[in-house]
Amino acid sequence: MTSDQFAALAELLCLRGGPAMEGVRLVLVEGLSITQAAERAGCSRQSVGNALKRCQRGLELARRVVGLV
């Protein structure tokens, strides 16, 4: 995922900023593991994992809306 795509996803899902969202960006855009992203963002692995699940669910729903699933 590109930085622009992540920004669009964050806007679509009305995501708040913060360490967990930075961790998700690091996973989706930079390709880091959840553990690496959590360490770099300064938050727990669980908070990044939970935020990532919300983003993945949002992507799944968006794909269904446009008929890609």
C-alpha cells in the first residue's frame, strides 16, 4: 500500500492519529512486522494489531462495496 492509499483509508475510516495508527502505517506502507512497528511507534503490539484489524475490516468492506470481493 502506498502512503497516499493509507491516507485515503485513514480518511475513509475516520481513523484518529496516534501511535497505534503510526504502527499500522508502518506495517501497511513500510512492510514492518507488527512487533517492529509497535516498537518504532512507541506503543504495544496489541494496540497495533487491534488497529490493523480495524483497517483490514474497513478494506474488506470497501472492496465489497465496489464489487471486488
